[in-house]
Amino acid sequence: MQFQRRTITDPAEFLDIAAESEQYVRSFIRESEDGMYSAELTNVNKDNLYVGTAGILHMYIAMDRVFPDRGYRHMVSGLTRYLCLHAFDGTQIAKRDGEFVPGMAEAFYSGIGGIGLILNEVYRFYGDADAKAGSGRIIRHYLDTAEETDKGVCWTDNSPIFFDGGILLFLIDSINTYGDSGGELKSVVKKGADHILSHGQRHEDGGLELDHHHVDFKHKEPNFEFGTAGVGYLFAKVYEVLQDVRYLEAARAAARYIKSIAVEQKKGYLIPYKLGKYENLFYLGNCHGPVGTAKLFYELFRITGERCFWEETIKLYDGAESLGAPFRQSAGFWNTTCICCGPAGYIPMCAGMYRADGDDVWIKRAHCLGELLAGTRKGLSWEIAFDRTKPHILSSPAGYFTGTAGMIESLLQVYCLENGIDLGNGLIDDPYLTTGSFSPHK
């Protein structure tokens, strides 16, 4: 089944759609004496990056950069002020009500780490002292709560990017944003990486499998969000900040493992959603699919300049195309258009691929994806079946990874790509939008 598309001849139409759809996100924004927040959710997830206020703040930063004269700066300020004061609300709700998986409120996408990440972004763009102070409290929390082990430190003792791996990404981003004159942050990053590395499983071919966590139903999911691909990407980022080749070698070994479990397609290859259970099911988006998994290879290409890693990135994109993605639906690419598991997630990938090789085909693909988002919009938002196992349950989330906020930013990215504009708003978990040169082109 094909996603609907709407023909767009002028890229400025993408800006019109984004500005219109912002009204839907704004409909959930409430003002209080502490600032602004999204009232879409009231549970433990209400302020996080994945679906809550922090992700919406990330969208408003992009809106302000594209439309500096439309008052979005006011939204950035109000949302920032609220998050600085309420960053730990989710952890308190989790203590009171419990949570789906223990540790999620302390984690990255679903917890305070992602909130800190967006506060870092606010500081980088605006020099906002409140954002720096708010992020500083989160940094201090992680420093104070790191659990010492005989191999290093951990927080939830779950290695994936969703959990401790993502916390380390936040700390690395904080080093990149504020510096680390005393070396305290780098010390914790090293210890955290060493703890994760100590749990890796070495294979005879030299591959490194990284699947240590206590979330039983998420085991053997090797892609980005919960598996080896994401942790391997983390090690590449650890290498960049610490310049210790052990971590670069760990990233290489993780890439070797991912290649060892690849399933060849008509073109390229794909990585199963879940080893030993769903060997023939391939999610085709970001969280468990080729968009996310390719980040490991893309990042290794970016920092080493070795052509072989670029070729693996292409093979993963080709594997997705072999099953019809990003324009045709399948068992692993169903009726959802969001950044997490839908076509919107391919737009940053196209931007990154263009940045790497300069081939206009990536701009054309991004434009077609923008047409897909335009064609699937219902009113001012997007109606999706986020849960693949319940395709009859449709919803219109406002948040970033799963909803309208993320699709708005994706449309802004298409416009900027077609007009040679660098928004400069890539987050540390997304190398495709990272500004920087590559060694070998073409």
C-alpha cells in the first residue's frame, strides 16, 4: 500500500504546511507562572523528549530559526523556563505511580537526559542562562547518582541508547556545549562507557554484540534504540570526545557484528527487528530500522573517512527500498508517518547523505518525502497507527518522535535542504544533521 502524496512544485509550500500545523501543537500549550508546557500528557512522559514538552521545544527552536520574525522565540523562552523548573517532575511521578519499565524517567528519550539535551540546545543558540542552569542540575544529578561498579559506573544498568547509553550521549553533548575544565564529566563518560563495554559479547569473527539490559522483552533487538547499533554509535561518540582508540575499535566491532547478522535483500540488506523471534520482520524506520542502524556506519564514515562505512550506509538504504520504504507500507513500515518509525525519519538521512556525497538524488528523495507528509496530513495534524500490533487504533500525537512536532521539523528540513540552508539543529543522536566536513567525497 502506498502512502498518499501531494505534488508540491514550490518548496515554500512546505513552510506553509509547517506553519499551519504548528497551530495543532500550540493547541496543547498552556501558560503558567512557571512558563509554558504541553498539556497533551499528564503522566510520567509529559515533559520528555520522545513525546512531551522537551521535544516540542526542539521543534520551536527550529521554527524560530526558519521564521525569526513570527514570535516563536517567545515560545522557546516560555517552554525553556518551565522545563528548567520541572525537569524532574517525571521522576517524581514515576516514584508515585510506577512506570512501564523501571528507570525510564531517569533515562534519555523517555526521561531527564533528553530534557537536558534540549536545554543544551537552547543554550547553544540563545546563550540562555536559565537553560544552562537547568541542564546543570540534570548533569549534577547524573554525577551524584552514578552507581560505582567494578567495571565503571551505571545508572539503570541498561546499556542501550534508550537508557544509559543515551545518558552518556547527553553528558558528551554537555561537554561539547559547556566544556569540562575539571575533567569530571569526561571521567564519568569513560567509566560509563567501560561499564557498558564490559558487558559486550565478543564473537569469533571479531564482532561485538551489545545487548546488556534488564528489559526482558527488548532483548535481541539489535538496531539503534535498544541494540548493538545504537551502543556502537555511542562508542564512536565516546571516541570523539576522549580520543581513546579503544572506543573506536569497539564501534568498529559493533559494526562488524551488525554486518554478520544482515539479511540480504534484492538490493542491500536489512537487520531483523528481533533475533530468534522475528527473523523475517524488518522494521524500516529509525528506532528499529535501517535509518537508525545506518547511523553507526555513517558516523564511522564521518570520523574515519573510510569508504567502506559509506558503502554499508548505502546498503541499508537500498535494503529499505527493496521492501518499498519509504513510500510503500509493509509489515515493518505500517500506517505511521512519524520520525520514530515512519517516512519522516528518512528526511534527516537524506540530508546527511547529500551532505556526504553531494548527489542531488538525495534532495529529490527528501522532496518526495515532503510531498508524502503533505499528502497524509489530516487537517492540521497527522493521524497514525503508532502501535503496529493494533492498526485499528489511530491517534494524532503532538509530540516530536511520534507526532506532529517531528513532522513539522521534517518539513522545515526539506525546505532548508532544497534551499542550501543548514539549520544547525542536529542533536547528538543524529549524525545526519551534524554540521561538519567529510574526508572522502564521491
